[in-house]
Amino acid sequence: MDQQLQKKKIMEILNISENLNRIKDVDSMLDRVLMEVRLLTHADAGSIFLKKGDKLSFEHVHNDTLMKNDTSRNRYIYAKQEIPINSNSIAGYVAAHKTHLVIDDVYKLNSSVPYTFNHSFDDSSSYHTQSVLTVPLMIGQDKLIGVIQLINPKDKRGEVIPFSTYDELLVTLFANQAAAAIERAQMTREIILRMIKIAEMRDPKETGEHVNRVASYSIEIYQRWASKKIISHDEVKQFKDLLRIASMLHDVGKVGISDNILKKRDTLDEFEREIMKKHTVYGARLFKDSTSDWDDMAKEITLNHHEKWDGSGYPGFIGNIFHDPICIGPGKNREEIPLSARIVSLADIYDALISPRSYKNCWSEQKVIDYILDNKGKFFDPEIVDAFFDIYDVIKAIRQKYSDSD
């Protein structure tokens, strides 16, 4: 590779690193990191593991071969897998020794190496992994964030080739930049989850797993909806980045509701229901002094996620939400409800109905499906419902990954 091209590649990495700093959500960050590093190396597939305790947790995956023309492709992202940080696996070895590995053919490993290749994914998906480059994500010399693994670089004819020495150099350089960006996004997620913990102390329905599921459902529903609308790739990425974090706070306004109502086991009376409706306004008020697009979306979701397509929801049109007393107005309907809130509405209700709680049994899956279909065009935007069922395999994978039993 000539020096001019090498310089161009390094400048690309610096520009990418600058763009990564604008991404707030950790899942959006992992997706962008994996996409960019695959473009640099022409890799067909790749995955990212993040360090959690003494293990690596599988967090994100791309695979162009498997995901092409598959509306349920993102189900692979939500696979649950953990790998011990030791020398038994390729990723575990890289994490344990904080060094990179390049392997030309994982099915022809030398018997002298301590690690083995787990071919169970290949067996189940009919994919063939061959060339693998695995690099630690490090902050400085000692702090391990995770591991990035790239698979099967291809030449111009689409043939799998080995990773080059220059690929190793580029990915190692990029990984150092990406690790810092990922750590910042993780810190943002942790701050959000701590806010959720405060809400959880008040309301047993608002668990960390519940908000993770609602957020994941929401971004996947949006992505499917956007693909049908032929929304630009950049717009989809930006919207998903905002939606993931903003949707997690959809019920944060419940901190303003009395424990006598929040924790009441019996059915709320009419007076109590009217008070409960105000949690949407209390939540929106938290974002009064908006400083970002994220604040704006969080405000519209907290305020509008109980609105219904036919106008029978709440809080409706209430004038200035920052003035007391709060007077619940006539419901918004159809496109008067922001897209983000229409998506979160379906995601939230689906999860509430299908998830068991200490105070209620869950509905059967078929009963929940029937309820959503019965209320398509009534409570729910019909296009959002269609997108939801288009990716129902992904929805089920999300439920499994963020199970309350874990």
C-alpha cells in the first residue's frame, strides 16, 4: 500500500473518531464502531464483546452474508452469550492477554495454541468463518473495555482473503480511539439507569429490564418502519441514537405521583386515575430547559406515550404544560402524536402485558398479539403495528436477552 493511501486511511480514522464523540447511546455507538471498522478492512462480519466483571458479554454483531434481505436480521444482536476471560477461546485469550490475534483460517488452528474456535454459530447458521482478526478495546495500557472481532475480509471479487499486516495496524489504532468513545457512551447509559433505579424504588413496574426492553423494541420497530419509508441511512442512525435513550425515561414522571397511588394493589378509582395521568406532564417538565435534540425527544415521549391513535388517550392538548393546575385536555390523534411516542406506546404496552410482575400474572403471548391486532387503528398507529409484527422474531430475542429472571 502506497504512502498516500496509508495517510488517507489514517485521516479517515481520525475523522471517524471525531464523529463517534457525537453519539450518545452505547448501542448506537457499537453499531457505528463495527460498521466503520468493517469498512476499513472490507470485513464481511464482526462482533463486539464488552467486559462485564470477569467475562466478556456479547453485545453487537454484523454479518452481511446472513443479514442480507432478512427482516429479522437484528435478532442476532440480541443473542445472549458470555465468554470467560481466559485463554480457552479466541476472544477470551485476546482479553486476558490484552493483545491482538490474526488467524488466517480458524478451522486450521495449530494444536499448540491454547484457544479453540467455537463453530456452533457456523453450524446453526450455515455460515463459514475463516479469517479472523481480534483486537482488545483498551483505555491506556491497562483498562480493558472489551474486544472487537472482525471476520472474513473480502477482495474486489468477493473472495475471502487473510487480514493484512496493515489491517492489523489500522484496527489497533482505531480500537484505541473507539474504546474511549464506547466508555463515554457506557457512562451515559449508567446515568440513565441510575435515574431508572430511582423510579423503580417508587414504582415496581419501572424496572431496568423493562426499560431496556422498551428501548430495544422501540429502535427496532422504528428501523423497520423507516426501511419501508425509505428514510435515509444517516437520518435513521440519528433518530435511533436519540430514541434509545429517550424511550428509557418514558415513565420517569411517576416520581411525582404519591406512593398511595403508585403502590396501590387494587384498581385505581376515577380520582386516582386522573392524578396518575399527570405523570406524563411531570415527566415532560423535567426537560423544560432543553439543551439538545435528546432532551426534545425525551420530552415528547414522556408527554405523549399514553396518547392513542383514535384520540382517546391522555394527556391531550393542555396548553402550557409548565403551568398549574394541570387540566387534562382532549386527546391527540393520528399524526398529532409524535412518531417517537407512537412507537414507545406500542412497545410499552406490549411489554407491560406480556411480562409477569409481583402484583399480576402476565397475559399469554397469543392474548397479547390479539389485543394489539384488535386495537390496530384504534389505540395504535397501523404502520407501527405492521412494523412490529414484521420483526417479531427480533422482539422475542429482545425479551429473552433482557429477561426479568436474570
